[in-house]
Amino acid sequence: MKGFIEFVRERVVVGFAIGFIMGGAVSKLVSSLVSDIINPALGLILSRTRSLDSMYLQVADARIKWGHFIGSLIDFLIIAFVVYLIIKALNKLYKKEVK
């Protein structure tokens, strides 16, 4: 891990590219978790539908897709939490190296 940290610090552009690619992969993984596991489970619990994504509120001719919004919100919160944990761990490693 120490070698990886030095590599990222020395080659900022390459580190940025690696972070961008890893971020895309994590985003796909979390999106799959939310859409394939969490949304169907919540849909069954909340309204006996197949998925939270299919839940909506009909107002006149408009459909307010609140289930899809909740799924996107869960997706965002999981990704934000993962990024927080990574930044926290990297800061902890950096502080150890400075000492």
C-alpha cells in the first residue's frame, strides 16, 4: 500500500486517471447493488411491488417517480460513504508517513 501511495503522489495525472476508472467501477457496482438487491427488497416491503423503481404518484397526466428518486438517493449515499471511507483511510496513512 505504501508503494501505491507514493506512486499516486509522484504521478498525479496517472493517479487521477486510476481514481477515475476505479470510481466508475465502484459506481457501477453500487448501482447494481441498489437496483438489483435493495430496490426490489424495499419494493416488496413497502408496497408488494417488484421494485422501488416502479413506484410513482399519479398527478393528472404527470407521473412523479418517487421510487426511482429514492433509489438514486440510496445510490448516491452509498457512493458518498465509500468515498468518505477511502479519503479517511488515505489521510490516516498519510499522517503515519509524515511522522
